[in-house]
Amino acid sequence: MKIKRSGVLVLGIMFLVSCATNPKTMPVNERGDFAALAPGALAYFFIDVPRSRPLLEFISLGGFSGKDAAEFLDKTDSAVAAAYPPESGRSFLVAARGKYPSGRIGFSFAFSSAWKKIPSAAGSSYWRSDRNDLSVSLNSRRALVSDGDPLVSPPGVEAPVVFEAFRRDAFLAGWTDDRGASINRFLALLEIPLQIPAERIFFGIFDAPEEGNGKEYEAFLRIETPSVSHAKGLLAIFSLTRIFMDGLTPMDEEDPLTLAAALFAYIPTQEDAALIVRTGSLKPQGIALLFNMLSLYSN
């Protein structure tokens, strides 16, 4: 799922990190970091960057991966991000917190022919490079990066109440409001006879118990259904599908069947109208498949 970016893009990001834009352009909102993101996304993410670094090497958002931005991530503590449908005018938006050097102002974008200052619909301005299809607004503590307008008019997005408790101790977490479309298309791709009647899906990535060689992770999904009866029915279908999964063998860590097998590794638990799914252990490639399933397959 990763799309390669040119080396020019990486140099552009590094150049941005070294040059601070006007701090007054950065949004401040008591609703939290997600207020810097626009509504209408396919999925929203919270990322504890230092703890997530091994995973970010494999994850791509809008064609922009952790490998492309290693130096930028070294200066970042946490970030929230969103993946958007094509008709929204942007495919991704990242709002990061960290310590970004504000020196070397003499080498700012004002002296680069590749970057231009563009007025934002949110009422301020940002730096834009059409060559790299990248837009950025930055100060010493916050960075906004997108392939569209990176600035969002208030109030932005507010995380669902249950998300704060669900993401506790997770180093990568998020939710999707696509009513299960992404996961259902993923299951249909694998010819798994299951349709999930979800209204919202939450997900969190945690360290897995030590097993085998190398770093492994596990995910918890909270699938919110329309009613308690829907959750009961889905629980029964999950149990039947686990039998079907016994006859399928993944070829390697990047085989989508790897994720499917992990999704059905355990029998879910029910909390009223929600189903809590615990996956089996996954290597970083498997977590990347989960990330892509929830944020990109809806395209």
C-alpha cells in the first residue's frame, strides 16, 4: 500500500522543520488535538510517535511514510492524523506536537522557488509546494502537514467520549465512522462470508506478550453496532467464521490473510451493543495491513 515519494519531498519536509512559520497561524482549541483536523475523514488516528516508531516504518498515509520522514519524527512527540476521501480536497492531514527548531530563518520558504505562501480558507496562510503536492504550517511546537489546505476552521473534530478510555496505554489508536464499509470490503476481498453491521469502529495497538522472535503487537477493536441484538448476532457469526478461518493459511506477513487470521484468533466479548475484538499477535507488517484496511480500503 505504500507509495514512494521523491527525495525532493523529504528534503522539503526537513527544510520546513528547520524554518518556523508564523506561530499565529497555528490553531489553538480547548477541544484537544483533534480540533486541528477537519470533519469528514474515513478514519482518525492518535500516534505516540516515540513508541510507534517501529510501526511507522511500515505505515503510509497519503503516500507519506515513517521512512520518508525519519528526521521529522525524531523531533515529534505525538501526532493526530486523518485519512480523507478523494472528494474532500485532501487525502490526509497530520497535526504533530514536538520541538521543531526555529533557527535558520534566512533559509525560509520565502527564498525557495518551489514553495509559495497560500491564503487558507481558514483565514490565515500556509506554505505550499505543487511540485511535491505538499502543504505545511509550522511553528516551534506544532506542525500541520497535508496534501491540501492544512489549516482547519474551528471547531474541527472532537474525539468521541469513549475514545479517551479506549486509547489508554495504546501507542497508536483511532476510530472510523464509515459504518464498517472498510472492514466489510476487506473481508469480501478475502471471500470471507461476514458483514459487520458497525456504526463506528475504534482500534488500539498495544505490545503483545513476548512470543517468538522479533517485536510483535496486538490490536483491540471496539465495534459499535446499532443494538444489543445486532451485537449478539455478530458474536455468533464471529464464532462460525473462526471455523472457516481454520482452513486458510497465510503465505507471509504481508498476506492479507495474516490480518484476517489475527482478527478471528479469539472469541470477542460483548459490552451492550458493542463487540470487543482482540487480535492475535501481529508483526509490524500485519499492523500496517490493519491501518490500511481501516483508512484506505474505503477508497
